[in-house]
Amino acid sequence: MEKEKNMEEEKKEEDKGKGEITFRTAPEFRKLFIEQCLAQVNEFGFAGTSLKPSSWTNLCKFFSAKYDCTFTQKKLRNHWDYLRKQYVIWTSLLAQTGHGYNAETNLFDWSDERWEAIGKSIKNSTQFRYKGLEDADLLRGLFDGKFSAGADRDTPGRSETSVPLSVGTSTMPAVSNNESGSRNSSLVKEKANVDDTEVDSNVGRSGKKRKKVAEEEASADLLTEKVCAMVNSMEDHLLQKKAKLEKSDAAEFVEVLDNLLETDYITMDDYLDISLKASELIGWQKIFVSLKSNERRVALANKLLGKQ
């Protein structure tokens, strides 16, 4: 019964749909997920206490291609939250261990009474009674400093002890049974309040920051849309203005060219050659029109046509 209760949190993590990729159905997925999250953090950093929106998008694309199925941000965030909760509980236990943590077995050498007291003070902590935290080093690299509990967060075996050790191992001065029991109970309750407050505070801050990040992202998207609309409008305006100017310049050029033909300054062959040359040289029409006399225009045309 106790082991089944300890697995309750893990069962919540597993998706109900048959064939879904989860930490339980695909054991290698857990470590790969942590490694990919670490890669995103190392390259892009955090957004508050979570990954940045672009990192979640990258992870969705990576795992969807890896497992040939759809991974949503919500699904990956569920895995993230599950691992975060495990790590917070684990570091809460390490913050109390004293000499109770066994690095060789990765377990806590505590009596039944000690586990019972800790189970009441730290919710779901008994899941680590018979097995240690899987991928602890990777999770420490991912979460330490963000969600760890207690001082010297990543160091097991610290000397400070918040909950007394089992009978016969305590370093406290000898006291009567009644006084010892009262003190034990008081310390357990005090630690329970501290741990619960810290965990709840971390979760609360994480939720608020996620909401703030989502609002900022939505605001940024709206601003981007407005800027794009303004840029497109300006581009359209400039293109229209340019088209009008080019049309006006062309009309003036044709009018001047017709005048040269009618006043016998140029022949029809010259007229056609100049028109063709004007279409090849950008800005030439405006220069041609701006000249103050027909003689100068003819001289420029002959120069460009290679007749001088």
C-alpha cells in the first residue's frame, strides 16, 4: 500500500492516451528531455523560472520529429513541472539529512519513525524512501538556484539537521523522553511550515511569472503586427509616389522629345534611338528634361548615342 501511494505522483505524470510518449512508457525520454532542456537553458537562458517561449517551440519541434508524433508545449510543461516537484522534494530531504544520506546507495538511512515524521512535513517525500532521485546530477544542473530547498542546496550530507535523527544517533544533549518527544514534534512542525511555505512560494511565483511572460509575449506580438502594418503602409505609399514621379518624368521627357522632332532638331531615327537609350539609363530622362535649351539636349543625346 505504501509503495503504491509513493508512486501516485509518477502516475499523474503519465498520459492517459495509449501509445503516448512519457517518462514511464519511454524510459529514455526522461534523460533526453532533461538534456534538451539544459541545452536550451545554456544557449538562451531562462524566462523567469521557466524556459523561454522560443525554447519551448524548439523542444516541440525536436521531440515531434524524434518520436514522429505531436508534442505540445502544454505536454512538455507537464513533464517540466513533474521533474521540478521531484527536485524540490529531494532537495528538501537533503537539507535535513545530517548523517542520514548514504551517497553509495543514494538513499536515506532513516528509521520508520523518522520517515513517518518527514512524510507528514514534506508532501510526497516518501517516494524517495526506497529509491533515490533519478538523473539527480542533470536535474541539479537544470534546477539548482531556481527551485532548490535549503542552504548549500546541491551538497548532500551537510551537518545542519532540522529534524532529529533516529533514536541512538542524535547528537543533542540527553533529555527526558517526554522533553525529547516534545522537542522532536516541535522541530518537525517547524520544518513542515518552512518547507511547505517555500514550495508553495516557488510554485506561486512560477505561476505568476508564466502568466506575466505570456502577457508580455502577447503584447510583443501585437506590437510587431502594428509595426509591420505601418511599414507595409509606408512602403505602399512610397511605391505609389515613386510611380507618380516616374510617370510625370516620362511625360515631360516625351513632350520635350516631341518638341525636338517637330522643330527639326532631331530626326525620327534620333527620336527612336533617344527613347530606347532613355529606357536603359535610369535617371537619364530627368537630366535630359532639366537642360535649359534644345541645343544642349541634342548635344547630350549625341554624346550618349556616340555620334560625337
